[in-house]
Amino acid sequence: VGILLMLVAYLAFSGIDVSAKWLGLLGLPALQLSFMRYVGHFAISSVLIFKGGVELNRFDTDHRFLVILRGFLLMSSTILNFISIQYLPLTLTSTILFSAPIMICALSWPLLGERGGIWRWSAIMLGFCGILVAIRPFDESFHWAVLLSVTGAFCFALYSLLTRKLSGLVASDTMQFYSGAVGTLVLLPAAIMLWQNPENAFQWAVMIGLGFFGWLGH
């Protein structure tokens, strides 16, 4: 069941990347698209958390700092990814994103105390070599946006580790709510200043769908 859920999650993440890439090629700003990814997430999460009542304790948690930090890491990952896919092919950004699980394995010991054996560490080293082959850091075709994509993958890795740490301590609906709220509030000023209306209903639907894909995947 867990494997199936992860496959559906990555299918949703693919929907985010493809939609953002297409809308970015049409000229819509990356920060506007990032805002739409979170305002939709925030709207759905708010409906789910409010359906049980509007008591303030439903939003309270003893781990508020970590929950908000988790939201900032996810937002940073999204912004960096949306900017990088405007300059890089999706095949490359997706390959770089696959470095996130490698970073998670490497950091799970110092941050979570979860040790990996010789086979796991061998896979980590081999994976990093594969990423270097993909990004070709010393090749003439190297693009600076690769650095944004790698940093975005690192932010996503830290976000995932925090999710693992908070799992069972903070309700999933609460974490979803804060993830959407942080991205929405921080990106709102930039979205207002840079806003460009899509040209037709289909583009509007794809842009609004960013939030649904984001909520569904997470």
C-alpha cells in the first residue's frame, strides 16, 4: 500500500512539473505559478481542517516552529524548481529531483539516527555519481539553473526528513494546512506584483490544478 501511495504521489508531482513547465513557456511568472500551487493547497487543506470545527486548538501544535520550517522548505523547493524548469528540460530536472531520496538516506543517520548498511551507502555513492553524469558540472553545456534545481532537491530532502520526524506527532491535516498557509502568505505579495492572466479557460484550469496536484501528492 505504501509503495502504491508513493507512486501516486510522484504521478501528482509530475503533474505539477509538466503544468508549470508549460505555463512557464507561455510566459507566466514562476512566482505566480508557485503561489497558485500553494493557494489551492491551502484552500483544500482549510476545508478539511474546518469541517471538524473552527476551534483554535485544531491549528495548535507543540512543534509549531518545525511545522512552519517544513512549510518554508517545501515552498523554497517549489520556487527553485519552477524557476529551473524554465531553463532546463524536464528530463534533467526530474533526474536531479531523484537525488532527493539519496540526500535523505545520507542525512537520515545524523538527523534521525536511522543507520544504513554497506549496501545502502554504496547505492548512495553510486547515485551521486549518476547525478554528476547527468548535470555534467565541467561541461560547456552546464547551465547555472542546475544549481537551483540541486538546491531545490536539497530543500525537498530536508522537508521529507522533517515530515518523517513529525509523523505521528502532528496530524497530517495540520501539517498540510501549515504547508499551504506558509507558501500562500509568503508568495502573495510577489503574485500580486507579477500577476498575468492566462489567455483562456484551459490555461486557467491547468494553473488552478497546480494546487490540487500539490495537495494530492503531499
